[in-house]
Amino acid sequence: MTTTSALAASMRAGYKDYGFGEMAVRALNGVNVDIARSEFTAIMGPSGSGKSTLLHTLAGLDRLTAGTSSISDIEITALTESQVTEVRRKNIGFVFQSFNLIPSLTARENITLPLDIAGTSVDGSWFDEIIGILGLGDRLTHLPAELSGGQQQRVAVARALMSRPEIIFADEPSGNLDSRSGAELLGFMRRAVKEFGQTIVMVTHDPTAASYADRILFLEDGVIVDEMREPTAEKILDRMKRMGS
């Protein structure tokens, strides 16, 4: 998709309520945020601060109660559900804590699935480059059950990257991985930003995982209360302690 916007995503006066009346819970409380292109942004905060809600509403997986949210130049809050689905399919990649692979498909078939569904041909050189960097060359014919957790998550990342999306949203992507596999995965995501110009937004509770990002947004009670650039795990941990998490 060709665009002139310097932003991969944005939100203005974003509110999200769950439930109604006296039982309503406000998960986002007037959030304004810009996500720059070719940057790795992490979202952190205490449990219940609205991290996943912010990710899901930015990505069009959930609707804001009030306010606007855009992917690039497209205001998704103004679209129908089917139009939002189309924007997600064309512009967004997802990596979740649970790998969300199709058990009956091989690693290769899982990686190319979004392109196959869209009827888009696979760019062979791009496929080979991603597979080479992720070290999946000898695993492409394996089913998910025959892969380790780290290998399954690398397949999920390869799938997210295959369509060269405008932005990748990752929800605790290293949460189910051991420390070595998690570090390898996060290192690759950082490389995708630096070398491929990919844009990534990641929710995490882990200061070490967040230290791979260019920028960290700190949420508390549905509000962005701070941000940090050039983070280290120590600086992040210190900031989180002051939030009472």
C-alpha cells in the first residue's frame, strides 16, 4: 500500500468501556498516541492497565467506545466490520502469545496461509530471506506438533512478515518461550525493524523483552502516563516499580 503518512498507526481521544451503566469498566481513558513507521514500540503497565485493550483497538480487533483510531491514513473507526477486516488482512500482521498455528498444516503452509487466502503469490526471495534469518529451513515440512515452542513462534513471526505488513502487533510474543528462545525471537523482531523497516507494536510485562524496543509507552488506569526511549531493563524495572506494579 502506498501512503504519505509518517505514522503507521494513531489514536485520538480513545475511550473503551466494557459493560454498561454502573457495571461499566473503563479500560482506556482518552488515549492519544502516535506510532511512527519503522520503529519498535513496547506497551507496558500493571495488570489491568489497558495494555492489551490499547493493542486490540489500535489493530481493529476491538472497537473503541469513543474516539478515533487509524492504520496509516485509514481511519478504521469509521469503517464497517468487513472493511476493518480487509484493512487488517492487507496492512497488519499479528503475533500472539499462543502461536495460533493450524495444527494440520506444515510450517511452510502456515507461513504462506494469509497470502494463500488472499490469492496473492508468494515472493520467493522474500520467503527465503525470512526463513534463512529465522533458521526454519529444515523445519518447513514439519507440523506444529513436531516443532518446539520457539520454532512455532518463529513460524508465527514469519507468517506475520510474509505479506510485508504496514505494522505488526505482538501480544506477549515471548511469554510462552524460555529465555534463550525469547531472546532469539526478540532479536529477530528488532532486526526486522532495523533492516526491513518493519513497524512493530508489542505488549509485554517483561522489562528484558521491552528493552529490545526503541520506545516504551507506560499505561496506568487506561492512560499513557510516561514514555521512554533507549530503554534498558534496569531503567524499565525502576519505572515499573514506581507505578506500583
